[in-house]
Amino acid sequence: MTTHTQPRTIDVALGERSYPVWIGPGLLNDHARWRAALRGRHALVISNTTVAPLYLERIAEGLDGLSWSSFLIDDGEAHKTFANVGLALDALAKLGATRDACVIALGGGVVGDLAGFSAACWMRGIDFIQMPTTLLSMVDSSVGGKTGVNLPAGKNLVGAFHQPRAVIADTDTLTTLPEREYRAGLAEVIKGAAIGDADFFAWLEANADALNAREAGPLIEAIARKVQYKAGVVARDETEQGERALLNLGHTFGHALETAGKYKVLLHGEGVAVGMLLAAQLSERLGMSESADTTRLHRLLDAVGLPTTIPPSMEPEPLLALMRLDKKNLAGTLRLILWRGIGQADIVSGVDEADVLAVLRDNCR
């Protein structure tokens, strides 16, 4: 597989609502590229207090001549709330935003989800642009139009499908990303390979050291491969009626872990990492996959420094109770994304809770 550092363009094919995902260095400064996606004269930049001091000025230069303002939230999953959506909508009202206004999401997945949901709500839906600044948001949450906020009862229980006009993934922003956040993003890259691309999984195994070192060529290649895969799935199943649910490998476990920790113990990608391994163990227990596949996944997660164990403060029964709230469940029974080995994810309905509880008990300390 060749690698290079030139910007890549991947199209999400959704008819009239198709949009490009641009991946590469220096894209936030390429004002001519992304300014063309703004159709009106109003823009609201939603960011957080960590990212805005680093990059907001670059975006401001590209908004010259428009009526625009910014709205900042504190950093972290705990701030993806209805209260902050309300404040974002107040900011749009203060701006006098009309139906051709655009919301620009400058930040990670929390900012992107909240900004997209705010855009979906304002006047029943206005444009928004994703400018992801974390690896996790570049390879996952910025692509596909899922937006929403968390409730105390669970993660992303409220939201809307609302596709962006464009995604600008400037890989230069990853140089300022803390190590833990970067590694959390690699979990979503690994997940894409684990779901549907065994060759990509093998490439990740071979290039783990290069990705740990944030080498530009391999990093852009990894992002592009994951986005290409997700774009294809979204084009075929935009609103998750079937195949798109496969993208949630490990998420039912992972979201329960995040919620149990009140979004303060595990980052989303860390929850996905542990969740994928739990899903692999459950698949093995159900006779769907081999132990060798579980071992390879465990080794790759270890190789990029991701957690593979349930935090010690968490107990099996409360985790199972949280899993029952998952959006994928049907008719009161667990519906999980499991696998039949690397690159072969599957939607499994009616999973026996006793098996899930056994896996949780095996992993709780």
C-alpha cells in the first residue's frame, strides 16, 4: 500500500446532499477551498476553549466579509448537553442567522456532534461544515451526519441525521493533539479495519510504529482508508437501517463504559477499544470467531497504547443495565455488533444476557 502526504479527496455519495471530505496538511489555511461551501452571509463557529485559541484566528481570516461570531464550550464529553445546544441557538439568534447561514464545527467529536445538532435544529435545518481537529473526529464522527447530545441516562440518546456541506480534515492539527487523544482516535481506525477490511488490519499491524510516531504519510493513508470505508457504508445506508449499524462494533459495550464513568474515566475511543475486545470475546464465546482473531485485536490495541480492560471501579450488572438502553436494541432484547473474525462484522439479535454478563464478569476486576 503506497503512502503520500498530498491532500486526498473522498466523496460521500448521497445524491444532492453529497459532500467532499478533504484530508491533508494546511487545509484550514486553504480558505478558497472551504469558503466556497458557505452559501449565505452568516456563520457561527462553534469550538471549545482548548481548540479555539489554536485555530480560530485562521478560520476568522477565511470569514472576512461575512457576518459571523463564535460560541465556545468547555472541553470534554460532559459538555455535549442540551444546555449548550440552547446557548448555541441563542448565539445564532443574536447573530440574526437566516436559513442560508452556516455553522462551522471547529474541534473534536463533541464539538462536531453539538454543532451539527444545533444546525439541524435552527430553522429546521441549516448548513454546517465539519473542521475536525482530533484523529477520532476525522476518521469517524465528522463523516456521516450523525449529530446529537448526551443525557444522564446514556450517550447520544438525542440527535438527528444532518449531513455537513464539507469536511475539512487538516492533519496539521494533529501535531497539537495530546497523546491520549491521538491514541483514542486510532481505536476508530482499527475498528474500521476490524469490521470490514482484513488487508487494512494487517497493514495497521505492520505500520503501528509509524502511526505511533505520527508519520505524515502513513497517518494520511490510515485516515483516508477509514473514511473511504465509512463513506461507502453511509452512502448505502445513511440512516442506519442495516449495514451502517456494523460501524458500531464495540459501541454497545463502550458507551456503557463511558456512561458508567460519567464521561470522565474513558475517552470515547478508549471505550470503543475495550468494547471491541469485549465484543470479540463474546463472539468467541458464542462460537462465531476464533481465539486467534481476539489475540490479534488485543495485540494491535496494545501496540498503539490503547486500554484493553474494564476500569476497576465498574461492576458487571450496572454495565449490563446500561447496555439495555442502547439504540440498536429491538423489542427489549440485546442487538449487538459482533464479528466472525477480522474484517467480518455481523449484526446479532437476541443475544442472551447471560453470555454478555459472563464476559463482563470475566473482565471486571
